[in-house]
Amino acid sequence: MSQDIFAQRKIVDQFLQKTGFELSSYSFINIFAWQDFFDFEFQVIDERLLVFAGNDLGSFLYLPPLGKGISRECVDTCFRILNEKNNGKGVGRIENVEEKDLGLFGEKDFVRFEKSRETVYSRCDIANLQGNRFKSKRSSYNHFVKNYKFEFCPYRDSMKKNCFLLYDQWTKKRKKRNSDEIYQQMIDESGVALRRCLNNFQNLGLIGCVVFVEGRIVGYSFGFALKQDVFCILFEIADLEMKGLSTYLFSEFCKMKAVESFNFINVMDDFSLDNVRSTKLSFKPAKQIKTYTISQKD
């Protein structure tokens, strides 16, 4: 079983402060959200924190070693521990390696796999939707504003039950539109992570917003401060039948006083799904961040 996750928050945050990173996975909240699917184990070795994740297929490093700098010696130590944990079964690997750290993993000894890309926007771009490049997004935003009687407000715990209900409705519609087995599994797993996070909303220090139409919750979004100048949106759910709602929700979230100090908004990866990727690109990101999985060559 996983070590108590909340009990590890202090040490995870301490080592993250010493680590240069951009990806959303480099956060205690991300680890917390996915604990139902992995047994997490935390070890400090050579002044670096190792976050191991295990399941029926074996153990891997959820993140590269956290701390000030990573050496090749440290990398070799990590793989030695993984090989011992897996008893020669499965493939030991390090997930969520950033492009800047690839130099530690020479192609002679390691296999690099580009796992996905995270998308990052200028917060002001999304909040304002100005200029010709956002013309279609302004049109969607304005359509929602003109055609619905709505209310936008910060999330409160009293809204949790109805947020779960909306997710269940959203899930059914998504599954009807896409029968891909992997996609449907991802939606189910995301629902488990969503419930865990909303059940611990205050303790995690999350920030969220909700949109009501005629007294019914039709959309919500919440996330957390990833870095001093980057806010990460962890979940955004919107009624698929309401044209312009998702654009309105995204833009208004970026206007909230609670997030106005952040220069950038990270909306995480696209799950390697073309429709998700095209939607994220349509909002004209400031940049995309590649994330890699590293394993040893035989």
C-alpha cells in the first residue's frame, strides 16, 4: 500500500523547491490525485527524493530524482533500485523527464520515448481573447453570454455533489461520442481522481469556479499554483450541449482575482488524442512542453 500521501507533502514540496521544472506532474497535488492507481513510495537517497510508483506491472519512477541537479551516478542508482524492486520483471523506467534533462540519458544506454506534450498559455491572452487570432473564440464566448442566463462564481464545498453529477452526465456523452477503449478508461480514471480532489479541496488548497445556468451547474474548473508564475488547471468540465460554454469558462477562470498574479496557465497534456490536441492548439498556446519516458537498453 502507498505510504500516507498527505504525510509526505512537506518533504515533496521541500524537494520540489530545489528542482527546476515546468511539467504539471512535478507537484504534490498531481501525486495525490492519482494515488488510487499507484502505490507511491518516497525515499531520500544522496540528498534527492525518489518518488516510486507501483502497480501490478511493476515499479517505476514517477518523476526523475527531485533535488538540486541530477547526475549520471544518481540515474544509475535509480535504475539499480528499480531492477531490484521488479526482480527482473517488467521494464524499469523514469516517467515525466523534461527535454532539458535528456543529456543525462545518452542514446547509447537509454531508450527515449516522447510521451506527450503539455500546453501552456499566456493567462492574459485567454482572459482577454483580443486580436484576430482569437476571433472565433470571442464569437463562441459571446454566443454563450448572449444566449444563456448564467451565473459565474467561485467553487464552494456545498457544490460538490452537483459537480459529481455533472461529471457523470459529461462522461456518458463523451463515451457515446468516442468508443475507443483507452479513451473510455481514461475518463473513468479521471473521474476517480476528480472525486478524490474535490473531497479534499480545502486541504489541497485548490482554486475553482463554477458556472450555473438557470440554477443548474453546467461547468466548472479548478486547479492549483504549480510555480510562482504558472497556474495549472487540473480539471475543466462543461456541458457539451452549450455552445461557447467551455470558452467562456476558460476565459473567466483566467480573469479570477485568485489567479491574476500568474503569467501562464498550464492545462496539462492531450492524452495523445487528436481531438483534445486540436482543441488545445486552437487557443493559441504560448508554448508546449515535451515530456519523455526513459528506460534502459537491454
